[in-house]
Amino acid sequence: MGREQVVIFMNEEDDKVYVKVPAGVSTRFELQNLAGKLLSESIHDKGLHDFDLSGLPEGIYFVLVNQNDKISSKKIVKGYHP
């Protein structure tokens, strides 16, 4: 996707997941648990979005980003430090 690349990353220090997308385009951001339950969603045209995971238990979550009908997703693991 080149310049239209979506970047999704977890910052364990502040317990947030950050999503960077091209700005100026309406984008849908979703956070789901392993069972597919929608935990948080937002729609806006800003280039950066974050999900605060601090109130959620350790486990596996999915971030989905829909921009111009292109869907990107990433699995996020909270906790489980070996």
C-alpha cells in the first residue's frame, strides 16, 4: 500500500494500542476480543488513534482498521510475559 500503509503497535508502558493511518480520510477503528465482541469503536479522519487497554484483562485482542474499504488487522497480546 505504500504511503497508505496502516501501522498498528502496542505500547506496554502506557497500556495503549496506537494506530497510524493516512490523515484526511474517514476511517473506522475497532477493538475486539478473541471471541469477536466489539469492545471499542471510533470513526474519524485523524491520522492517529489509540485504544486504552488499561481496564481490560490480559489476553488476546484484535484491532481492525477500515479505510477506503481496505481492512487491516493485527492481533494484540496484553500481558503474558514469559
